[in-house]
Amino acid sequence: MARVTVLYFASLRDAAGVAQEQIEHEGDLRALYLALQAKHGFALPVDRLRVASDGAFAHWDDPAHHGAEIAFIPPVSGG
């Protein structure tokens, strides 16, 4: 079981009600997001997000390793 810090931005932060949280997780980054989506009611599907681990873009099938800082990055709109 890995203890990770998850960072939330934009609409994900609003839905979670926090900017970050620590969570125990076993599995890949996709499974981590899906578990948090169920917990917090995130509207965005995995294919609309990017994921980063320890400051570098990662793949959804990468494992969540103990002590990692995971960021789920929603699409950015600008003008």
C-alpha cells in the first residue's frame, strides 16, 4: 500500500473541497483517480485529464509509489 499526496487544481479542487490530501492506495494512477472520482464526485473522465507524478507527466498505467506527489491536471481554458 502506497501513501501518496494528491494535488487538485481548478474544478477538481472545487469538487474535493481541498487543494491536496494524503491517501493510501494500491494500484496504478488510473485506479487512484477513479477511486477519488467516486469519493469526491469529479465530473471529468480520465481521458480529459493529464496526470503527473513527482513533477513530471506520467502515464495512467504507472503505479502510485509510496511518497509520491500526484497531480491530476484538468484542461485549462484561456482567453
